[in-house]
Amino acid sequence: MTPALSATAGLHEQAARLDADDTLADLRARFLLPPDVVYLDGNSLGPLPAAVPAALDDVVRRQWATGLIGSWNAAGWWEAPLRVGDTVGRLIGAAPGQTIAGDSTSVQLFTALDAAAALRPDRPLLVTDPGHFPTDRYLADAVARRRDLAVRHVRPGDLPDFLAAEGDRVAVVSYSPVDYRTGELYDMRTLTRAAHDAGALALWDLCHAAGALPLDVDGLGVDLAVGCGYKFLSGGPGAPAFLYVARRHHTTLETPLPGWTGHADPFALADSYTPAPGIARARIGTPPILSLLALEAALTAFDGVDLARLRTKSLSLTGFFLRCVDALLPPLGFTPVTPAEPGRRGSQVTLRHAHARGLAVALAEVGVIADMRAPDLLRFGVNALYTSHRDMLTAATRLRDLGEKADYDPAPPTPGPVT
Ligand SMILES: Cc1ncc(COP(=O)(O)O)c(C=O)c1O
Ligand SMILES: Nc1ccccc1C(=O)C[C@H](N)C(=O)O
């Protein structure tokens, strides 16, 4: 056997052994994945959970068609943002009554950033990551303009020193625990504490963390958090986002969009706004019930799942993939940019390659769905609820085959607005 062949055989044995020991393997049946597809893009759009079609069918055919407007009460539609919020809350370490579901991540971010700045009115700075997802940066700029604040861009690693020097001027720090490009995981505890030591508020964007790893927003004393419903939570395209606000801020929380459903008595239809008690004051308008109830059904995929064990499996999958990369891809121009150290890794592996776009397109044609971020990052998102070690090896071997044969278009046309 050639060294290359024996390396592959060894990896096959390892994958088989790791999968045989996987006590979470049965969870894959909770998703309706196409056969013969290795889906490594659940960090962008989660696949369809098996519980969703029947739930949506019931919502549409029974609750809407038959129940009509009475379903706002009888089917619990009105309370859905709070109920689904609490279900997400369990995944992020939030006790009930602090998380609401609805609207988009961008709307929730704007709400959270603006409300946080209002809670620290004497402080002139918003601090965020220069590598943060663009919507987070644009909205920080927008809130700063609106409130006459300045934005400072500070890398997560430099944040404690920055806060030690200038923290008394900082209203809020806005970060993600997982870098969406590289998959690097930052220490929420250290950064939250550094913000608090400076008297600032800590706002976290959990888009790439919720449902992927255990979180403890209450335990860490996080002030506000947001996240989307369509990545690791698999709530469907454009699923409602969520907003968490720690209970201690509820009575003083002023949101920038005081819509009527956040009123203390919405159907009094009063002339002026009195905020509802608790997190309900963060409601804005009529909730998107079809999407909310699809998300609610999707979240049953987490029923009985211990997130610590899910994290252990996720690290096993990403760690194994990094070993596959190391064994199979070195001569082919791939460089891992995700930290090898497990404690610094989210649930994603990113490889740098000059032909990232061409490889992502070619991989999809051979049944491995990953994605890329310009110009040269190939991303493999790993949701341990439905991914096996064999899937990771399949991805690595197909990537090696493409790289070796180089028979793909290195710069294919973009398929449309979504790349
Ligand atoms: C960290 C982060 N925040 C926000 C978003 C998106 O916000 P929205 O759901 O409003 O499109 C994304 C991805 O699209 C993201 O990766
Ligand atoms: N919402 C989307 C709609 C269409 C295509 C991608 C997205 C993403 O979520 C991208 C993701 N935030 C990322 O980490 O790059």
C-alpha cells in the first residue's frame, strides 16, 4: 500500500471507530437530509428538521384555516414570541422570561445596541470587533450616529487591555463568541468580565454559537444577546431571531422601536406607550406566526440533548477533520485558519485556499455542501446533531480528489446574489 493509501485507510478506520462510539448518532433521524449529501453549511442555513412539515401543516390547515382569528388565543399565537424565546433561552443558559423570538437578527441587534447605549447614557463609546459580521458593524455605526457616540474597533484579544485603559468611557461592547470567517472561539467569560470591570455592558451576537455549544448567559452575567434562528437552530430560511435581556435591566429598558405589541395593555389601544413588564416590552409588531411555529417545531430537535455532549462530539468532528486535512491536503495549497486548540474552536473549520470559490462549487457538485467567504476562505460548518466522522472524511477526501485533479473551474460565475 502506498503511504497515501494507508493514510486514507487509517482515517477510515478512525472514522468508523469514532462513529461506532457516537452516542448521539440517532439524532440524525431528527433531520430530513437528502441522501448522499454531506451537509456542512448548517452554520449558514440549517437543514429541515423532521418535525417541521407536520407542525407547519397543522398551523396552516387547522390553526389558521379552521381556527381563524380565534387561534391568536386558542392556539397560543399571541404568546409565541415569549414561549419560543424561552425555548431558545434554555439553549443559551437563560432562565425563562428574558428571551424573546421574532424579527430579524439585524432588527434585534439594533434594538439591543440602542437600548444598551441608553442604559449607559454618560458614556461616549461603542466598542466592537473590526472582524464582526458586517450587519453588526453597520448597526453599531448607525446607533452611534443616532446617539452621537463614537465606535472603536478592537480585536477580541485586545479588548481587556483596551478596556483597562479607556473602559470608563465605554457604554457597550458588542462581540460574537465565534468568528464567522475563521471559526475561532473567544472566551465569553473573560470578555464579559472585562466589560463589567470597566462598568460597560456586554452584548453578544450568538448567531454562530446558539445550538452549537453550551452557553451560560445568566451565569456569565451577560447583559444582552441576540442570535438568529436559521443556523444551528435550523428554524428555516429567514427564521425569527432572538433577543435576550438580563432581567436586572428590564425595568429600565427602553427600546428604539416601541411598537404596540410591547405595550403593557396592547388591546387598550391607548394614545401613549406604556411598556409591558419584563421582556415583553421588547415586542415590536405582530409576530410572524408561521415562521415562529416552524422554529418552535425545529427546536424539538434539541429535546433531551445534553449540549455538553453535543459540544464534545462537535469538537471530535472538527478535530478529526483537521487531522484529515493534515494527512490528506498539505501539498494542495490548503491552510487551516481555525485554531487547532479545542478550547479556541467554535463548530466550524475554515481552510484558506486561493480557489476557495471554485472548490466550494465543485465540492457541491460531488455532494459536499460547504461555503466560502471572499476572497479565499472555504468554510465547513459542523452541526453535531446530524454529522458523522465519516461525513468529515468524505469531505476531506473529495476535496483532496478535486485538488489533485484540478479539474474544476477556479473562478466560476457566481450563482446569483447569494455566494
Ligand atoms: C454574526 C452574524 N450576525 C448577524 C447575521 C445576519 O443577520 P440577519 O439575520 O439580520 O440577516 C449573520 C449572518 O447572516 C451573522 O453571521
Ligand atoms: N442569512 C443568510 C442568507 C443567505 C445566505 C447566507 C446567510 C448567512 O447567514 C451568512 C452567515 N451569516 C455567514 O456566516 O456568513
